[in-house]
Amino acid sequence: MRELLRSPPGVVGAVLLLVVATAMLLGPLLAPYDPQAFHPRARLQGPSLAHLLGTDQFGRDLLSRLLHGARATVAFGLGATLLGVLAGSIIGITAGVIGGWIDSVIMRILDGLLAVPDLLLTLLIVTVLGAGTGHAMLAVAVAFTPGMARIARSAVLSIRTQEYVLGAIARGESWAWIIGREVIPNAIGPVVVEATIRVAFAIMIGATLGFLGLGAQPPSTEWGLMVAEARQFMFRNPWCVAVPGVAIAFAALGFNLFGDALRDSFDPRRRHR
Amino acid sequence: MSAVLPERPPAEAPVAQTPVLEVRDYALRYRTGAGPVDALKAIDLAVPRGRTLGLVGESGSGKTSLAWAIMRYLPANAQELSGRLLLGGEDLRAMPTRRILEIRGARISMVFQDPSTSLNPTLRLGDQLGEVLIRHRKLTPAAAFEDGMALLARTGIREPAAMMRRYPYQASGGEKQRVVIATAIACNPDLIIFDEPTTALDIVTARQILDLFGRLRDETGVAALYISHDLGLVSRVAHEVAVIHQGEIVERGPCRDVFRAPRRDYTRALLAAVPDPAHRIGGPPPDRTAPPLLALRQITVRYGEQSWLARLLQPGQKVVRGAKDVSFDVWPGELVGVVGESGSGKSTIAKVLAGLQDFSGVVTFAGRRLEGRRAFDRAYRRAVQIVFQHPDASLNPRQTIATILSRPLRLYGTVPRHRIRPRIAEMLARVRLPAEFAARYPHQLSGGEKQRVAIARAFAAEPRLVICDEITSSLDVSVQASVAQLLVELQHETATACLFITHDLNLVRQLAHRIAVMRHGVLVDLFDTEDAAAPDRHPYTRTLLDAVPVLARPTH
């Protein structure tokens, strides 16, 4: 962890994530107003002393909504990504290690899924399962699985022919040791980095689903939904789109930078440069 | 400092001409995260017309940095502290980029180590050769094609027109290097920089490339800077030699003088490390009346075997044989050398014995008959250990040396659990590494140290046979010698048999009791090491032996 904080991007990423984490944990306590309270006389206002980040079309305080929404938004992104990465890694590593025709069959199926745009696939799943945050999360996870599987598999394939893996096979090591101790620790880097980038995508897809009425439902304070709801008012008060938008961007950037630094600290060869 | 005078100036050369390349008091430093690194210190060199200067040094000695400094292609963190790089009396450092671009490829050209990476795989060979002619000699594409064919013919390519139309993947390594050399001489340069031009090639091909180089040099009178770590090679091609060590030239002079009577300790150590077939370091021969430890019978390996579907769709696809009917025996405590060019099947045999490759045929090990890879159980795998070529790749970068070394101990239960720690220290001491290395990661060790760890790991299993697959070829000369020495000692102490796979004939003649020669997957020759020079050797063995430069030794 100390190594991680030595690199400037790692520090910036950690700080951004710390801010997001604070909002997630303490947001409701810090919020100056009830996120759902209407202030009819202060609709679509810019920042002021009363409303630090302005208000939306119903006069709801944007800062309060933002702080309340952090939990739902980030949890959605993290949860969906985690599920997708887990499923994808398992499939990818299995395909990569077994190889042969099983690998070909698995990868051709995943290629087929990859050809369907993420959003379309998600919509399809949500339509079948029904609307709601949990279903949306599952749908995003399923949509992420093929891509993650491909990344995990290519990482495994490049590791599998390394001499230390051949050496382990020659020694007569068990498959569990070879996969768990020789392959995965060396293959995990690209998966982790891709996963952190995908958290940002997951947040965005969640928002889109909310906008289409298939994910988070109003009056939820989920950030993506906030952007979607405020969209038609953005020319009267750009703040109501910019505030949650920028928040999403910062959270995404935080995950991204942190992921990069994490990868470097995972790799003992980079650690000491 | 005055230029080193050639021993025999070429007849037509005027006596006091300016050298083609002169480097004076040149110093280069790299700024790195860990502080400044002095790559080159006070370098003085001169290469007259028609002469070849061999620049010899180990990896990290700064020899390639000098080549790039002369080409004026240094990375952004390089800092030139002092000195001049004179090409025909003009300082390259003072020239604007526009002039440098005119000089590169036209007056100075470069031949790289690996022709398979220095040629663009998406362009035809003819286009890559023609590019230089069009760029620097302003030829039309048609004229460039004509000239290119003539150039290829000069480099000994039999069908130049066909070669011009081929892509790099359609040519062999030797042919590709000939194309690179043709490109280098295309504009009649003043100077050619060779950066280990034969390291990536087979012994026999390397020999042909060297002969070609000698002929072209005599024809064109080009000056050459020949960078290499191989002293034997340099002694064959160079007139003068400069020995570089940690960025400093420690010794410089006519080739014959430096090799016969080295003045500096470093040069002497370097020369002593070059394998000398006359100087045996291997142990006494094993008792060959006992039954053999390992017997291979009709081992055949086919690569790229098609599935039934592919066979159905594309009949007549060729199956590549990695090994064909290979049979030989290894006695306990014996060191058998396996030599051959790349693709000869020597590594295939290593993979078969390590249980990494399916095969047909019979392996009899310690009286047990094993047919096929599935018969290799844990007892066999413990008794047969393998050490790989690249120590960087054979040690898991995420495990400490202790974890790496403890693995065979735990896996085979060689020692009880509480003895593992002290055993690791013992093993490190045995391969002459300090005990505190146990806590380190592989990347914190040098190549030679890593290879010692890999050897320690193999011997930790207390095996009966160790397979060494080119274990010295990625190491520096001086390290190579000590690793080979260590292996022989361990092997002799523990009476372990060893299969030593290599392309270095001089080295294997020092170590092995018997030598097996492979070619195209077939075992062509197998003989006692003392009989290597015997007249009745297989012609291919003869070719290999003749292709290897043997260094002229210092006279004591």
C-alpha cells in the first residue's frame, strides 16, 4: 500500500476515491438538506450560499442529492463490475488453461456475445428480468463477462507458455497450484486494470438504464439518473447536469488512476523503479 | 590520442589519411529514476578506411549506447557530457538533424542483431532494400529494383529477383540478414556498424555471414565497427579490438596483440572465460558397464498435427517432425551434450524428457519402461529435473527465492517441514549465493544469479538426471563459465546424470563425456568427446566444428 501511494497517479486516484468513499459512508449525514425536499422558490438556481451547488428543476438541493446518491451509484458500479469480472475471469481462465476445442467453443460463444453492444445486451436482459436496480446490476455484469473473459484468457495464454509454468508442469505440480500460484498472480494485472476502468462504464450504463426507466427509479438520487432527469433543463441551469456528470467523471478517474497504480504495485518488477 | 595504426595498411591507402570514424573523449550519461548512470566514459576510438574495429564487452558495458550515439539516436534521458564523434573529420554532434538524416543509411549504416525484427514484416524485402536507394540515391523505383537485385546477388543470394518479391517470413534467417547487409552497403557507406549481427543466427549461417562480411569489406573498402560479446568471433573478423568494460575502454590494440598478450586483468579474465575445447572442466567418465540410467528408443514427436476435421478440409498438410526415431542412452553420472542448430530437435528432446511434450516411442528410466507422456508420474518427475534457457522466465516473478526453492522440497517431501528453511540456506550456499537472497525477488538478481537459483531448484529435488536446455546461452561470457563450472561440480558431487543441450560446441567439448549431434530432428552423430576431432566424424559434425571460431589463446 505504501508503494502504491508513492506514485503521483496513485496518490491522486486514492484521494479521489477517498472523497467518493466519504460521500458513500457519511453522505447522508453531511448533506445540508433532505435530498427530496422541494424548494419551489429556488428552482434551477446556480450555486449560492444557501445551495452550494445549486438546485434542480424541483428546487432540490444538488449537493444533498449528490451526497445521498454516491452510495447507490458507486455500489452499482462496483457490484456490477465485480460480478462481471468474477464470471469473466473464471470463464477466461478455464478456457485459457484447458485450451483445445473447449476453449474454441467457449470463445466463439463469447465472440458472439461481444458482437452485441453492451447497452443492447443489458436492455435485453432487463426487459426479460424486469426493471430494478438489482436486475440492472446483473444485466451489466452479464454484458461485461465476455470482454473480461477475453482479457483474462489472453493474459493466461501469455503466461501459460512461460518457462516457470512449464517448469511447474515438469515438476509434477497439481493444477490447483499451477493455476492459483503460478498463473493467476501473474495474469491478474490486466484484469484488475480493465475492471477499474469498467467501474466507470458500469456507472454510466446504470445511469442510462435509469434514464430509460429500467434501472434506478425516480426519485432515486443515483447520479446517472440525476443527469438523465436534468437533461431537458440543462440550458436553463447547466449546473444540474454538470454537477452529477463531473461527479461521475471524478469517480471514474479515481478508479482508473488507482487501478493503474494498483497494477504497478502488483508487479514486483515495476515496484522498485 | 593518436589513431591506432593498422598493422598492414592496404596497398592503395595513403599513409596519413583521416580515419573514417574517430571518437574523441566521448562521455555519455543516462538520467534514470535511480540517479545518473554513466554509460560511457572518455571513449577514444578510430576506424580507418577498410579496417574493422571490434568492440567487445559484456551486456551493460555501453557498447550499444556508443553505436546509437554515433547514429545520433539517443533516448531523451541521455546526456552527452563531452567529446566529439567525427565522421571523416566532421563532428556528427554539431550537425543539424537534416544532415544527420542524409547521413543515416547513406554514409553510416547499421546491421542489427536479429534480422527477423529489424525487417518490417509487412513490406516485401525488395521494397525495404529499394527504399534506401530511392531515398538516398534518388533512383526511380524501377532502377532501385534493378540495383537491389544486383546488391542481393553480391551478398550471395541465388535468385535475387524472387527474393526481392518475398516477404520477410518467406525467407530464412540467413537470407534475411543478407538482405539487411545488402541494404547496409546499398549506398556505398563510409562506415557500417554491426551490432551482434550473427548472434541470432545458426552457427553455420553465422559463419557464412561472416565470410560474406569479409568479402564485402575487401571489395568496398568500407570501415566497420563490429560490436559483439563473442571474442572468438571478433578475433576472426576484426583488425583492431577495443575491450569495453563499464563504459570505459580498458584495452585497445591490434587483434593479435590483445588476444595473444592481454595487458589488463579484465581482458585476461574475459579471455579465460571463453570456452576452450582443449581445456576440460568436466568430471571423470562414468562407468559405462552398468545398465544405463536413461534409454530413449525411437522417440518421435510430431508438431502441428491436424484435427480430423482440418485433415478432411485440407488434405496433404505437412506434419512437422520435431524429432524422428531418436535413440540413445545416458549412464548414471554422465554428462551428455546435445548440439545442433535451432530447429534441430534438441529442445524437443528436452521437452519430451521433462514431460512437456507428447511423443511416441519408449523411455526407459532406471529400469522402468515408460510409454508416452502419461506414464510420467511424480516419482519420475522428481528424478528428472529441467533447467531452462532464460532465467528471467523460469523463475516466477511474484515469488521470493525462498518460495521458489522451497517448492521442490515441499512437493516431493525431500526434507521434513522444519528443515526447509535451513535447507534453503544450504542450497543457496551450494550455488555460492548469499543466504539473504532467500528474501529477494527474481528481478533483484542478475541473470547469472537467477540461473544459479534455477540450478539450485533443480538439484533441490535430489534428481538423478538434470536436463539443461541452453542454460548458458543468455548469459555473459564470464558468467557463462562460472555457471558451467558450478553445474559440473554439483553434477559430479551428487553423481547426477546431465543432458546438456547447447549450440556452443566449444563449451560442450569442455563439459561433456559424450556429444550427440542433431539435425532436422534426427540424431546424426554420437561420439565420445575425445573423438570430436577424429577424421571419421559425420560430415555434418565436421561442418559444425569448422564453423565455430576457436579463439587464439594467450601464450603463457
